[in-house]
Amino acid sequence: MKKMRKKEFMKAYNYSASTYQRRMSELKSTPLFCRAYERVTGQEIWSDTKLCDIFLSFKAYNKIRTRKISPQKFIEEDRKNAV
């Protein structure tokens, strides 16, 4: 699990400030993935890149589906496909 500070994360993912805020807002409101966002202090924020990557895959997967699946089901299916 790699953790990055906010500025490092924005640079690595090529996010503008508004895109970062939008993605993190959605991530924080999603069960299971909210653990990827860690606000240590008012000025220090860490992001778990592994969970963020899984969240982005989950978001993309649900975008093309008519029947949306839960984060838990997505992770279970992802594990089945990995084996």
C-alpha cells in the first residue's frame, strides 16, 4: 500500500485542484473506499493509491453497467477474476 500526500497524488494522477476535490468527495462518500482518504491534520492529507486505483476501476465498471454493483461485490468479483 503506497500512500501519497495531496500534492504528490495530484501530480501523479495529473489532477487539477477541482478534479481532485470532486474525486475525493465521491471517494469519501463510498463505503469501503473512504479508508483511502486520511486527513491527518487540517493541512496534511494522505491518500492510499492502491485503494484509489480500485475505486477508479469500480467507478469505470459501474459507469458502463445498467445494473450498478456495490463496492463489496466489485471487490469480490475482482478477486475471483484475479485467481
